[in-house]
Amino acid sequence: MNEIKDKSMDVFLNELASTQATPGGGSAAAVMGAQAAALISMVCHLTIGKPKYVKVEEDMKQLLAKSEALREQLTAMIKTDVEVFDQLMACYGLAKDTDEQKAKRSVRIQLVLKEATMVPLECARASAKTIELSQIAVEKGYVGVVSDAGVAVMSAYSALKSAALNVYINTASIKDRTFADAKLLELEKILEGAEKKTENIYQLVKNKL
């Protein structure tokens, strides 16, 4: 079976729209983040080599390396999210006829819920980093593609907020509140200031158009 990242956009969207639980919102969030990173890479590629931007060429090369690393990371999360969610669905399908079965089922569900929390949390973290990179692309990149850098920041912000929703829904079912609260605190730190930063970058793009 082909990985989601290797399928056509049409196939992926059809699967997203289907009655199957996966791929779902978590994978969509990762796609948004990967798309944002890819757009930043595009801005870098179209800036590097231009005589008028020679002073920022090294900065753009460094930015390109970072955006490509994030794109790879976020793309991998598309598959990881599906795998973890499928595991969770399998756990909910475990037998629960006896007290022993119920106990084993509950333990397994709780373990996988923790795994399912970590994936979108990492997606949120990577998306927040992508927002940061988009600002550099807007400030130093070729002005002819500054709107693409703007799309990047909006896509990254959507990925961040979407990933956050998946963290919230998973932590709500986790009985280990010490773990859940710790992950929610991590998430809030990631989210802190992201909305304002995104709007500032968006306005910066508009001012350059």
C-alpha cells in the first residue's frame, strides 16, 4: 500500500472525504504545515541567485535548509497520525466481556492516547517554527513572491491551530492528568503569541504588495 505522501492530491482528498476515520484532521494539519514549509522553500529558491538579493543569499540558503527539514518532518507526520489513530481505533475494538479484558483494554487505550497526543503536539511545534521562518521569507525574500510567503504563514498558523484541536481532544480522554496537563501546558506555550505574530507577518506581506 502506498504511503499517503506518495498518492495524488485527488486520491488523498477522496480518502479524506470518505467514511473512513483515517486520514483525518491530524493528517490534514500535517499537510497544511508541510505546504507552508514548501512555500518558504519556494521563496528561497526564487531568491537565491538573484543579483539584487546577493546580500541575503546566505541567509536564504540557511532558511532553505531549515524549511526543507521542517517539510520532511511534517510530511512524515501525515503517515504517523494515521498509524496512531488506527491503533487507537483497534484498541476500542478490543474485547470487553470480562473484567480482565476491560482492564487490559483500558490500559491499552490510555497508552495509545498518550501516543496520539504526542503526534499533534509535535505537529504544533513544527508549525510554530514554520511561522517563524515565514517571517524571514517575507522580510528578505524576493518581493515578487512575497504573497506566497504570506500564504505560507497562514497555512502554518492553520496547521498549528488544527494540531492543537487534536491535542485537546486526546488529552480530554487521558486519565493520567499529570501527563495530560503537562502536554496542555506545552501546547499553550507553543500557541502563545502565535496569533499576533501571524497577523503581523500577514500585514507585513500586504504592505509589500
